[in-house]
Amino acid sequence: MSRKKATICYIIFIIVVGFLFMKFSGRYFTPEQVLHANELGLHYGPSEKVLLKYKGKDSNMLVIGKVDDRTLSVIPVKRSLFVLWKLESGGIPGCVPMRYEDDRVVGNYSSNYEVVYGLTDLENAERVKFYVEHKNNDMPDFEKRGIYEADVDEDGFFYMPLEKVDEESWYYVIEMAVYDENGRELYKTEW
Amino acid sequence: MGCREYKYTEEVLKYVRFKYDRIDIRQELNEHIEDMLEFAPEMNEEETEAYIRENMGDAEALGKELDKEHKPLLGWIWRISRAMAMVIAVLCIPTVINMALLSVYTAHNVIVGYDGWRSKEGIEYTVETNIKGKIDDIYILVDGVDKYENGKMVLKYKTIHNPFGKSAGWTFSFGNFYDEFGTRYYGGGGSGGGYVSYQVADINDFNPDAQKLIIDYNYNGRIFYAEIPLEWEAVK
């Protein structure tokens, strides 16, 4: 076989087998593709916009998309084979909606990525304040850490890196308050 | 068998720019020269080189001709594509094994059907249906409902995941069911997994006066709605 023909065969092989390999092993070219494939797999979304690609340790990344004004999509991904991306093993937050109909803000803490993220659907929201509480098996009850503030962007999204206290604890974002540009409280929740 | 080195060959190779091909060309030329010298008279080294030149032609012309056949650009593309094809072939091995196991598991599910997930013992009545639907890349086929002596009902449905679809391969199951009076029933059960998954949903304490089982899946804009008239047929 001539070199030209052999090259064409190799390239066809790479495209076809490469496509099948990626399809059947859950690998994608970009973190966004992993996000959208898993949104469809979990039957929500797809996100209208990717709000944040937050780099974690090693080659991991937390991808956060906006499904609608009240719902986030949170998918952790990791690099694979240098140039591809796949879903990170372990639990995934997936669809993160505001819990109740009259809720106007939702906030979560990712202890793997040590970041607080959330969403509000209040139009004039500029800042949010919230506590993070944590508890491990040795603690009798949940303990509040200090109050934190984060800017809200034009999509109603906010995030803030926050180191965890210890590896064992589980964490919750609580007592969230949303403020406008004049510092006026627009909404407060205490869950 | 090792070949002798010939100055002629080395001179030809100077004109071949794609160095990775020089080894093969050297071997081929030397073998050709060896064959030719087999029938030549006994000669010293200088005479041999002159004899080779006389019979093989101008080294520069041959070298330039070979260079045209072994262009560096095509050579590099060929070499890289070959290496990539080999890497992809090796990378595919675990995926192929995984797919093979999943296919065997799927075949097992198809053979076993619903019997792997619900007992046939105690089924008194059954309703057969042929309701089809699709949610994202998953095709759903509702095959019917069995009713047991103790009143428990079991909904039987298959989910078929399109492996070439856009979605990642998560499983799917119905959670809640209703009767025509709006009472909600939680349908826990089991499923086989794989590309074709046989699933059952156990529905307990179903209202004996209800005449319909309603599947009303509505989650993030995905809708699957079906009313199953409970026109029971006795199981022999």
C-alpha cells in the first residue's frame, strides 16, 4: 500500500475509532461537553450558559452552568489522556435548584473544591451574605464559621473560594441574605 | 543477514530528506546491490563502487528521485498518524472489554427479562400494554402491569439507551405513579442496567376502586404521560 493510502487509512481509523472510544468511554473534548452530556443523561437542562469553570486540585474542574434563573447545573470534571475531559468519579451535585417555590436564593458549598457557589433570581441583587456551618462526627452539633460576602454577577450567580476546616466535616451554606447596590436587604432566608 | 556498506548507497541517502526512511532505503539498496554483485566478477573495493555506479546510475539522480517518493511532509503525517492509530487502538482495549461485558450483561437481561426483577409466583392478573416514549436519549417501552394475590401491582417497562446519543449513560426510572383520583404511589423496584434495561416498579396499596394507573413523569421539561386502563386478564 502506498504511503498516501496508508496515511488516509490511519486518519480514517483515528477519526472512527477515536469517536467510538470517546463515545463509549465518556470522554469529551471540553469540560462544557461533559457538562451538557451529563445534564441530558440526568434529564435536566441543558444549561443556557456556563457560569464558572473552577479549577480544583490536580486536573479537576468544577463546571457550573445556568439552567434557568432558579437552577444551577454543577458537574465536576477531570482531565483525561492529556487533551480530553471526563466526569470526575464520586458523587456529583448535578441539578441544583432553589428548594422551595418562594425561595429567591440557593447556595452550596463544595468541600472537594473548597468553594461556595449559588444563584439568586432577584433582579437588583448585588451582594449576598451567608454563613457556612459544618459538623464532623466528633462535634456535638453544627458550628457556624464567620459571615461571608460575595458579589452577584448579572446572571444572579455568585461564588467565593473558602477553605474547609477539616477533611471530615460536611458543610452547609445557611442564613443567606441578598442586598442591592445601596446595601438594602432584598431577601433573607434562614434555612 | 547484515549487508556490506557501500559508498554509493550513502551518497544516494544524502538526498533523502526524511531521515526516518533512510534505514529502509539503505537496506533495500544494499540488498539490491548484493544481488547484482552475486553475478559480477571478483573485484576490489574501488572497482566494486565503480561497477555499482555503472549499473545503478547516477547517485544524485537516484537520491533526488527517492526523495520525491519519500517527501518529509507526507512522511511525518504518515508517521504521526500511524503512532496515533496505535495509541488509540491500545487505549480502546479497556473500553472494548467494558463494552463486551456490558453487551453480555445486556444480552443476559434480555434473556431473563422481567423475571430477574420480579417473582412470577403469585401473579393473578395482568394487563399488557404497548406504550412507547422517549426522554432525551432513552427510549421507554411500557409492557404492562402484573397484579399479585396480595394486591401488589408491578409495572413492567424497558428502557433502551442510545449509545450514540448526546447524553452520558445515566439510568432512568419512573418515581411516582397515580390513580385517576390523584393519589400518588411511590414505585420502588429494580432494574437491570446495560443498554437495554428491564425495569419493574412495585406499587403497593393501590386503590382497589381505581380503574387506571397513571404514569405522569414531568421533570425539568421532560414529560412522559400514560394512562393504563386496568382491564385485568387472569393469568393461567
